[in-house]
Amino acid sequence: MASNKKYWQSVAELEDSSIVETLSKNEFVEEIPTDEFLGDKETLENSSTSRRDFLKYVGFTTAAASLAACEGPVRKSIPYVVKPDDTIVGVADWYASSIANGQDFANILVKTREGRPILVMPNKEAGGVTNARVQASVLSLYDNQLRLKEPKKDGQPITWGNAHKQIGEKLNELKTNNETVILLTGTLASPSTEQIVSEFITAYPNVKHVSYDAISESGAADAFEAVFGTRAVPNYHFDKAEAIVSFGADFLVDWHGGFEKGYAVSRDPNSGHMSHHVQFEANMSLTGANADKRVVTKASDQVFALINLYNAITGSSLPSKSTPVDAEVKIAAAALKKAGSKAVVVTGSNDKNAQLIAFAINDALQSEVFDASNPLHIRKGNDAELAQAIADMKAGKVGGIITYNVDPVYNLASSADFAEGLKKVKLSAAITLQDDATANATQYALPISHYLESWGDVMITEGHYGLMQPTIQKLFNTEQFQDILLKWSGNSTAYYDYLKAFWSANVLGGQSWNQALHDGFFKKEGTAEVSKATVDLAAAASALRSATKGGDGFELVLYSSTGLGDGKEANNPWLQEFPDPITRASWDNYLTVSISDADKFGFKNPVKDNGAINGNYVKITVNGVTIENIPVMIQPGQAPGTVGLALGYGRKTNLKDEMQVGVNAYALYANGNNVQYGVTIEKTSGAVHEFACIQVQKTIAGRHDILKEVSLKDYNDHSLDPKHTWNKPAMVSYDHQEVEAKSIDLWDTHDRSLGHHFNLSIDLSSCTGCGACVIACHAENNVPVVGKKEMRVGRDMHWLRIDRYYSSEIETREEALEAGKRGGELFRVLETSAENPSVTFQPMMCQHCNHAPCETVCPVAATTHGRQGQNQMTYNRCVGTRYCANNCPYRVRRFNWFNYADNNEFDFNMNNEYGKMVLNPDVVVRSRGVMEKCSMCIQMTQATILKAKREGRPVEKGEFATACSEACTTGAMVFGDVNNKEDKVAELVDDKRAFHVLDYIQTKPNVVYQVKVRNTNEA
């Protein structure tokens, strides 16, 4: 039936906050500083300036300002003397490639302009997916601050020839003395590179290869190796799932690399078998936010709940104990048994024994979702081998260490032990992309090429290969890791030739190398045979029970943030400014605490009158390690007795000052365990932390028809008319009758059936809130970075934001009002203390209204409506009155308060010549004083039209795209021409789930949303 849910964005909205109420009505979160240019009242009253003179001055200054606004910087372009044959100026080239940087692995397409990579997109033919970090990785190519530009010895430049000679001599000396050399890398997932490493070890038998992942999944790899004999992690086909139960596994973000694409397939309400997803977790994760049922569970209770689930499904009696969520476990067990082979259980615990029990549950279910025959090769780190290597270094048993693209000095809890051991080795060399803490602690620092400058390969899943190819000439004096090892092994073959020969012999099976390079991937037919060993589950359960130390103190759950991940790209301003999907905060990590625990400690997150949020500081101690001055964020849905903290922050070495934010949580990441017990918390008095959090800025919360939801049961009930139940249109009274608002029009109608007319459909059931679209929009449209201070006061420049709404169900609004509940009290009854709210994500950009309220108020016609449905901005006509922003009900317009390019106050990518190389020449860089907003990627639509015209054909079905729709992994965003009835979007705009935000205003947007469907009834 119709949803009675009430939506809110922050804890402050639950209180009777006059500030939040005022902010929801303000055009801008900051007051216009009129006193700065008008002076005080007394000064004005004593002024002798006549009205005539005043108007003359105002007229002169306005004219001068307008004239200045029309002046643009002079740019001199130099034409090609001899144009390259494969380059057409003004036309983009696309390369199929792959990324494999130790954390993110994906098949991608790279857009280049005149030899410069400017955009990364998923290679959908290869099944590729991109997250926010993959999208932003193109900017890291141009990082002239953190990238290591030349080889160094003891901090001083050295030539490559001398470096190879000296290191080669030292390696031979250590080989002669049979002293161990450790090659420390991340997960390689590269078949050719792994063979080169093997050949290097053959040349130097004293070398031992040790791999680790900064955010460890060694427990899953250990369990998989114990059962199936191969070091990998299992693959999961969530597209086949009908019942999903997760214990703390954030599988839509970084767990096993993320499975959002398959998950979205199973969440299609029209498929006839929409999956039912139950999440047991402590932190409010992105995966938990998307679940049908989220059960707030302490990390220690999750362990026993997992064992209890196994017992409930198999009838066994593994040693365990009761938990507060056992009733929910029984319900989940029933759902899993009902789904049978279409069910799956996963756990995010980094404990081998917990993974073994999860494997056993899937085996008992005969799960088709769990796939051991085509495992993932992207998480192979071995924590036990790493710990032994560090112990041997400290004991003086290691003669040399070579690291490859890892930063153990920063991201190991035992970094002090590693640094101590580093001083005892005779040879230390860091082969690295970045001039990081480890590179500064070793004797040699050798720069490698960025993946966009490199050749390479990757095998993400068994039999699925990807190729990597250079898309730009090397920017710095770098070499590839593979070339370096080949030289040290005495092999003079260039890596490109080695790679091609390797693929011809081991991968292609007689197929074309050029075709594989063109496609960027190659799939081998067949499924690997796997053998399965017997595991003593009783012993595993006993060991798991002994290792779980819940009881006294808090439990700390360390997690990977959607933006920064393990921290490799901490110097990337796009990712630092990317708001966290859950907290909506950027430029920080913080301790998330539950509302009940916040009340006990007296923690507050007050909202200031400019929309900014403040917070308290705490000191926490874990296993004798103390970190001070951690800001506190009160998080609805956090399990009482637990706290959360993101890894990947707190980097210092060679980062720009603006990027040195947050605290380094790796110091608390003992033994790679993402759960730490016995945590003590102490509130710090005095100081207040200032968050850059946009969750209450530009809000449209509290208004009707923002979001619509329906249960799967009601959606499938064909006796219900959507227009009278769960998708009611806005109604008005006309001629004494209730009619749909869209049938009444105060405007003259235009014939929109001629030519193209663009619409964007956004499916709220498929949108997971991952934010890849936000970064893609940044890259394609030259959106500037403004920094923490400006973000804090509501001056962010994101063209596309993803609003996160918490929601609560009540019987009726009228009942709450009759009970005398008003304002903040109304929200209180909607959700009891917000201990476990439902969450919905809604991408919000310019709605490109056909009856756009912004267009009618612009005094200079800078914002106008195009024939193809796009609301257009003419930047050199805009004089910055901001009337349009005041009249926009969706709060999606952004004002350039400053020049963000070539401005030392905003020392980000637009303030240096390397960073500017990422700019898209098809989109102008806006200057101070003009308004900007989503253009629906007009440069892309026009390029598509011109290409079809040049080829003498009509635009094909599905050919139109925007940056956000192309980047969307789950297919939630569909863009196209509604006048082409074969386009998918033409069908979606007429779907029974289709609705417009704030429909009753009747702005008639060209962005349509699909009602969110939840499988709450396990239908």
C-alpha cells in the first residue's frame, strides 16, 4: 500500500532544532555578508551620499563587475607541425585496458584526448565494473606531488644504470652468502608477472616471495586453500541468489572486490525472484544500508550467530552460545532452507574458522551462488607469512628486502617492528609508484610507471584474463616492475615482448593477440576441477569461540571506506572530497558511535547556523596502543557497545598539507583482524572538531514525494492500482474534480516529438549509493575541488550528489499529529532513537525540468531550455545573481564563489600543469561569479549525434550516454532518447514504478525515478 514513511538525513533532525528548520528553507547556508560592504546602521545614517550618487556608483560597479566577468584568460594553443596519423584533434580515442593496483582490479576503457587519459569507464563487454576509486585513478596519474619521479639512493638521485648495477651486485652477494631476501608485494593477480617472479626466484633461490593486502582477507584465502587446495577466495554469483545472509561482509564495497553488479541483477523486482537480503552487522555499512532486513549485531555476537545458523540449517550441535539475535537467526535459517541452492551465506570476519563455517553452510545448502571452481585471484595476501618475515627481519635473519608497490611503514600495525628490521638488512629497495613512507625508509627507491603508462595482464577470476596497455607516454623517469625483475634475472627481453610471448603460449590458444588487445580481455572456456578436503568443523567452532573476546570494553570494527579504501589514493582530491555514502562527510575519518552510547558519553554533533556539523574528540586504546584526537560521528544504526573507524587515512609522507587528514587506524589493526576487543574510550574535553559534512545542507527533506517505496508483496499484487496505492500521482482540484496535476498546464505546450528528447531514469531499487557516478561526473565535466573549509560551509561544487535518507514507518501521520507530536517530536515517534533506520539512496542532479523555475527568473537568460530537453547554462552570459538557485526546488545549482583554477588557495589538480592534463577540453573550466550545474553531458550527446551524422546513419538504440549512466555498475541509471521508442528509457518513463521528485510542483522534469522495491516480506 502507500508508504507512510518519513524521511530524514541527520540525527539533528530528530530533535526540535530550529537551526535545521531554518537551513531547510534557506537559499544558501551562509548569510550574505552585507555588513562587509554596507557598513553598520549608524554609518549609513550619517552618510551624505545622495540617492542619485548611490545609484551612479551602483550602476558603475555593476557594469564594471559584469565587464570583468566577461573577460576570460588568454590561452595560446600550439598546433601540430606534423600531425600523428592516429590522432584527430578534437576526437577522443578509447583504449581497452585493465587496472590491477593491489586493491582494485577491473576491466576498463580509457578515454584519451591528444594523448592524455582523461576518463576511465567500465569495459562492459568484459563484464567490467568501476567504483569511485577506479574512476578517480586517472587523476592519480598526474599527481606530481606524491609520485616518485626518478630513482633515488639514500634520498639522492641516482641513474637507472647505477641503480641496477649496485642492486645486482648486492643481490649476487646475498645469493653467494645464502642470505634470505624477501620480495614483499601486494596481491599481483597477474599471470605473466607471477611467472617473472618465479624466474627471479630461480635466478636467486634465496629470495622468498611474501604477499599481503593492506586490508587483509587472509582468513578467507587460508580457508579456501585448506578446503580447495588453491590460494584464492571464492567467487559469488549474487545474480543467482534468492536468499542472502551476510554477517558483517560489506560485499557491495570492497569485500572480495565487491559484487554490486551481480547483486543488482538479483534485486530486479520484475525478474520474478527478487532476492531477500538479511544483514547482521555492527557498523552501518553500504551493504547493510541496501539490505531488506538489517539486524544490529555486535561483532562478537555475529560469530556465535554464524555458528547457530549452521546448527539450525544442518541440525548439528557445534559449540556455541546464545545471542540476542537468535530469533532472527532462526528466521534467516528458514529463508535459506526455503531458497535451497539459490541461497548463500557470507561473513566479513578475517578469521579462517569463521570462513570455514560459512563455506560449510553453503555446502549444506548446495549453493549455486558459491563458486569454488572459478575463484577470485585478487586477494592472496598471507598474514602468517608476513608476520614471520617481520620477525625474521627483527632477528637479523634477513639479508635484504625488496618491496613492490606496498607501504608497510604506513599500513602495518607492526610498522615499528618492520622499520626496526629494515635497519638490520644489507639491502632494502622500494619499487614503488609513490614517494611514500616506505620509499623514504629504504636505501633505494625505484619509481614505476602508472598502470595507464604500462603493459600488463590480470586474471581476476579463473580463466578470465585482462590486458593492460599504455595510454600515454611516461611522464617521469620510470620503469615497470616486470622490466626491473627481468633485468635483475639476467633476461634482456623487454616486458612487452615477454607478455606477448607468454599470452601466445599460455592464454590465447591460437587466438589473435591483436584482437585480445583490442578487446582488453580474453576468456578461456572450461571450468577448473576442484578437489574438496574434509574440515573438522567442531575444532573450527571451538577455536572461533576461544578467539572471540567479547565482554568488557567496546568492540572496534575497522572498515574500508568507499572513497579512500586502503589509502593508496589518499593524495587524490576527488576522493578526499567525495562524501561518504552513509555519513555524507568528507576529508575525514571518525569514530562512529551509536546514539545510546553517545548519550552515555555526552557526545554531540551540533548543527551550526551555516549547516556545518561539529563533534567531540576521543582517545581510544586498543591492545596497549592509543590514538588521540579522533572525532566522533553519531551514527544511526551503529550497534551499541561497538564503534567503527575507517582505515586508509592519516597518511603524512609527501602528501599535500590539505590531504593530511584523519588518523591512521592501521596502528590498531593488530594481526589483520578487522574486529578488536577490549577497547577503552575517553572523551577529550575542550576542543571541538569541525566536520565537512553536507548531510543537512541543500536538503529537501521534510517535503512530500521525495522518495517512494513499496514492498515486493504489494508490488506483485496486481489487484492494487499503483496510482491509487503505492505510486500515487500529485492531484489538484480542477472544475470541482480531483485530477492528476500533470493534466493541468499553465504553460503553452511545445511539440517535443521532433528530433531527440533526452530523459534519464534512475532505479532506486538498483542504486546502491556507491558514488562511482559522482567521480565520473567530476572527471567528464571538470568539476573543481574546493577543499574541506568550503565543503564545510556548503560551497561544494558537485554537479551530482547522492542524498542518503533514513526513514521510519508509522501507522499514519495523522495519528502522530493527534498525539500532539510536532516538529522534532514527530521524528522521534517515527523511529525510536534511530537505533536501526531504513536507508535509501537517491542520486540528485539538475532535473532538466520542462517547466524549469530557474529559467523564468534569470534576468539575463543565462539558463534556458534546449529543444532536446536539456536545461542549458550559458556561462559567459551569467552575472551571478543566483536567482536561479533560489528558485530551484531541488537545490542542485552550484555557484563559483572563487576561481578554483590557478589559485593557490585551492591547491588541487587545477593549480598545477600536471593536474590540468586531466581536464576535458570539450567542457569549459568555469570562472568566478557564474552558476553551474549538471548539463546532462551535452558534449557527449552532441558528439553522438555528430558521429551518426558523419557516418550517414540514425543514432542507434542505446547509443546516447552520460558520464553517470556509463559509470553506473548496477544499471540503475539509464539515459536515452524518449522519442526513440526502441530506447530502454522510453519504456522506463512509462513504467508503473516511474515518478518525479516533488511531483506536485509540476516542474515536469526530464529525470524520472523508479519506486524503490523492498523484499521485506520475503515474497
